[in-house]
Amino acid sequence: MLRALAVDDEQPSLEELLYLLNADPRIGSAEGAGDATEALRRINRALESGPGGPEAIDVVFLDIHMPGLDGLDLARLLGGFAQPPLVVFVTAHEGFAVQAFDLKAVDYVLKPVRRERLAEAIRRAAQLRDTAPRIPVHEPDPDHMSVELGGVTRFVAVEDITHVEAHGDYARLHTAQGSHLVRIPLSTLEERWRPRGFVRIHRRHLVALRHIAELRLDAGTVSVLVDSVELQVSRRHARQLRDLLLRRTAS
């Protein structure tokens, strides 16, 4: 069963394409995106999840003419990933077929989309997915985080991370040696590292209890000193943090 993402900035076309995809028995799930930027965010989550993960996407059904980043631009970006989803272009324009197949598109379907023609594109995508070489999926190392720095992948020990700062869908990991930006939400790290002694102290900060040097109270505000950096503790997290530190000291 294929997991599909349909991308089209025209809502009626997107709804029609999703209807046809969901009617095909080879499609296990189909979701939509209204532009290439939204689609790229969704595909990034899929790539982070891995080919067998819950967020995975097998094939993208992609319009070409869209405002901002167009379908060809998005396909070029996907070509730079190690394990990109398959791409089927669905467009009203005949003139981009050569460029589409240069980008290794599975198929090029013209609008208005006919059910039989889309079924052939789905068949091709399913065949390619099933015959593609299986790349072994390795479980992530729970003791390290991989970070990209100047084209080089480095591995940061979780025990060396003093605190983490939220940056939208990204997070900045701070260590005594420097900081690294990774594409993972703070809420995900909070859930993953809670058993390792990390605690949320603010909507923007996650802190390792073992790296807290001081708990400061000043005129009703609470802050902590972590690796010579003072971080504010929100009122809703202050009591939990104080209790955790007291239990840690008592043990």
C-alpha cells in the first residue's frame, strides 16, 4: 500500500486528485498540501521518520505551476535527499515533460485527470517502490545526536548537552563546546529525553538537570544557571523543577 502526498495550489484540483487516489486500492493513505513549501515541511517529517516510520511518504503527486516554489523546484530539492519519495507530475501543461523525466519522475499525468491514466501512474509507482533495493534502517543511537556541520556529520553525546532551545520546527543543542541546530521539534526531544533527566523549564527551553549549577529566586522570578548561562523558568514549570532538584539532591 502506497502512502501518497498530493500537492496542488488549486483546492478543487487537489480535492479531486485526493478523491481519485483514495479510490485506488493500492493507495493506503493520501493527504494534501496547498503549496510546495507546505509539502516540503511534510516531506521533511517523512524523511526524519524513515522509510518504515509513521510519517513516511512513498510517492508525491505534484503540480508544476504553483506560486513561489513550483513543482519542478520541489522535485530538484527532493533529488538531493538520500531516500526521496517517488514523484509523479500532475499538470495541465504539456511543455515540461522533458524536464520532469530529467528529474527522474515516475510519470507525467495531464489534467483533467482520468481515473485510468492515474491508475497507470500509481501502478508504475508501486512497481518501482516494490523493486527498489532495500536500504537497511538503523535504529538511532540513543546516546548521541547526529548534527550536520559544513557537510560533515558529527555525533554529539546526549550527556554533554546542557540545554536545548526551540527554533520553530528546529532545536538548538547547547554544549560546553558550542551549539548545533537540528531539524527536530523541542517537544519531541522533551518526550525522548525525559527519562535521561531533561526537564522543560520554559516553552523555549529544555534543560539537563545534571547541568544546573544554581536555582535563583529574585523578586518572584525563577531562573537557573546552566553552563554559565542564566535561563528563565516560567511560572508553570517552576514548582515541578524545584521538586525535581530537591529529589535529586536528596538521592
